[in-house]
Amino acid sequence: MQPTPDFSPQKLAKSLLRRSRQGALATLMPECGDPYCSLVNLASHPDGSPILLISRLAVHTKNILADSRVSLMLDERSAGDPLEGARIMLSGRAELAEDEKDLLERRYLNAHPSAEAFVSFKDFSFFRIRPTGTHLVAGFGRIVDLRPEQFLTDLSGAEDLMAAEAGAVAHMNADHRDAMGLYATKLLGAAAGDWRCTGCDPEGLDMQDGQTALRLDFPERVTDGTALRKMLVRLASEARAKTDREID
């Protein structure tokens, strides 16, 4: 089916990848090739690809180590009929991510602070799913297949931003929680809460209150720390201006 004119499948798929904290992971049983499905927690790499922290004692991890092909189902978890909400089925390969362990650990624990104890367990490891494609279903006339370049964030030229990300996240959470609340309530229409920053990338900022996650898209791409600071100040000003208009 072709998407309707007011529908951006790329934007919706990106948002679901960033906001999802759990998903159904399908792997292949090595002895017989049968599919095996399990519930997993996840976070996102700066490019949007899923990060998993899983135990080698688990069946799904043993399956991945024998055959890295996986699929991951993510949905909006919206109220009412779950089939009326958007969902994606992402296909790809799950790779043991030893070369990016520090980055993946930081972003995963930002999304799942309670998982910190598992990081030190010898049987737990970080895996990153390298997508080969995704199938998006978002209602009647809104069924689209996407290539990785259509739903992943291009990190090329953003090395300075990625180097500054950890410090920027810590700074926002330590000194600008009021701004985080404004982004959530005034720009994204969310309820007031204890919103904190979990990550940033050239295209946006990720926020979370408990297990509820939001994605704040930037109106323009940013590639370094200076541009990020200016963008966040600009968005905070827009949120405060909206507050002032509501008061008036």
C-alpha cells in the first residue's frame, strides 16, 4: 500500500525505535530452525539501532550466538485496541558489541537504570541489532517497508556531538530539569513528570519519565556541542513562549 499524503513512515519508524523500551525478540533455534520469541528490554544506539543486554544463559542469546538473524517487534502500547496502534517489525542481525561497550552501557543504563547490577554479571553482554529493514504498520493505507537508511540516523560528520553527548546528558539532568519538563509538556504535549534526558543525536533528544519515553525532534540537524546548546536554548525559549501565551 502507498502511504497517505500526511503520513511520514520514516519519522514514525524513527520515533518508535527511540521510544520503545521493550519488544518481542524472535530468534532461530539452532537444532531445528524453529522460531523462538521472547520479551526483552532495549535501548537505542545514537543511530537508532536497538541495544540489548542479555544473558548467555538465556535461550535467545544461545540462538543468536549460533545464528545472528533476528526480528524485533515494537509497538506504541497505546490504550484501546493494540492493533490500532503503530508497530514495526525490524529484521537484522544481533552482534556482540565489544568495541562499543562503554557507549552501549551508558545509553542502556540511561534507559534502564535498574539494570546496573546485571552489567557486572559475567554471563551478561551487550548486543546491537544491525537492521536490514523494517515493516511498519500504522493503520489502513499505512503499511510500508523501509530500508535502514530511511529509519536510522546518519552520524557522519557528527563526531564532535557524539563525543560531547555524555557530558551534555549529565548537564541537562543536573542543571536543566526545568527545561526538560517544558520540552515534554509544552512541545510534546506530555503530562508533567520527572523528565530526564537519556541521550541525544544529530536529529533529536530522548527523554524519559519512569518507563515512558519521548522523542524531541530538532528542526535542524546538529553536529557539535555548540550547535546542540544553541538548539536546546532555542527550544526552551519556544516552550516558555508557549507557556506565556497560555497564561495570556
